[in-house]
Amino acid sequence: MNIAHLTEEQLQTLADSTDGTTSLEMDHISACPICRIKFENYQSINLAIQELPMATFDPDLPDDIVNMLIPQKIPIHWAALVAATLGGILVTVSAVIYGKQFIALFIQLPIILRYFFGILPLSFICIQTVLFVIRYRQKLNMIIKKTDSFAT
């Protein structure tokens, strides 16, 4: 008696069609209760799949689904754009008016505080960049999942 069991792939292939089966494989299935149970399970699964109704696809997709498939134009947030512009103008005007006093104040600071004020904005920019990349990848993964679900 052959002790080596059939692989899952062999059992699935045998359950899909018995055309390419060899008598050795069928003899093993009839003699081995473990392989026979797995083989019968695969046959049951195939039968259940064949009994499922065929999915139909309506060629007239609703407009909301079509709009999800077509990339949309990114809206411009005018309030944020105006606030950023006004903030930039304010910083520029303040630098022109108070630049010399700020530099004199900055030079009087201890070196450790100078580094702190230099590193703080750089670390903030780095953190914001990493968070932006994470949000971008999450949105990209969500789009990929949507397109994969449409493909299947």
C-alpha cells in the first residue's frame, strides 16, 4: 500500500476533471480514507460552485459608479490658499520691517537654543512629509482595491 498521500493540487485537479487521472491515483483515493475525504470535499466544493447562479453585468452603469471610475478634478480650497498667501505676505513684510532686530535677538541666544529653533521647523517639515506620504499611500491602496474589485 502506498503511504504517500496525494498533494492538495493533485486532489484539486482530480476533483476538477477525471479525464487526466491515472488508475494509480484513483486506486490511492479509494484505498486512503484521508485522501478520499479531501477528494470528496473538493468535489462538493466544485458542485456547489457550479450550482451558483451566473453573475450578470448591466452595461448601463449608474452615473455614480461611472464617476467613481473616472478620475475627478481635485477641488481647490480657496480659503486655505488665501490664508497661506496672506500668511506669506505677512511673514515677508515682518522680515523686512523687523529683520535686523530678529537677527540681533537670535545672535544673543545660546547656541543650544539656536539649534533648537533651527531643528524644530526641519523636524516639523519631515514629520509632515512622512504623514503626507502615508496618507497618499493609503489613498492609492484604496483606489487599487476599488479597481481590483471592479475587475473581478
